[in-house]
Amino acid sequence: SCVENLIRLYENRRKTLISECQRIGWDVEAPKGSFFAWLPVPDNYTSESFAELLLDKANVAVAAGNGFGKYGEGYVRVGLLVEEDRLKEAIERVEKLGIF
């Protein structure tokens, strides 16, 4: 039952993150079986420049995808390691940047 509880926990966090991203117009896909989400970087940004923007202007920490190899460029990685309300807050901060 503890495994089922963890599965539900991460599924709920994933659903929250993805629905919030889609709500602000960020075209993202739900990860399959991971507690990380790979979110596409908007046009005119690299994964590193977008991660820096989010940290500097929205106080949201993500990992630049280029740190995970050549296939990570064009994405930022978000951990589903915090509560749903914190994930919502992070996307609300991103929304205020007016990028999407």
C-alpha cells in the first residue's frame, strides 16, 4: 500500500504541473513513469538561458536540459518533489513573466 500511495502522490503532482503549464499556454506533455518532467523551452531561448531567466525573474529553480547531454537541449527539467501548491505557485510565477 505504501507503493500505491507514492504512485498516487506523484501522479497528482504530475497532473497538477501539467495542467497548470497548459493553463498558461505552455505546450507540455506529461512524463510517463518519472518524478521529473521535461518541459520544452520557448523559442529564442536555450535551455540554459531559460533556466537562468526563471531563476532570476520568477524565483523558480529548474535544471537546464543541456546539463543532461545533447538531447536535453531545448528542455528544462522539473522535479515533482514538492507539494502541489508549490508547483502551482511556481507556474503562477512563470505566468507573470508573460512568455506564454
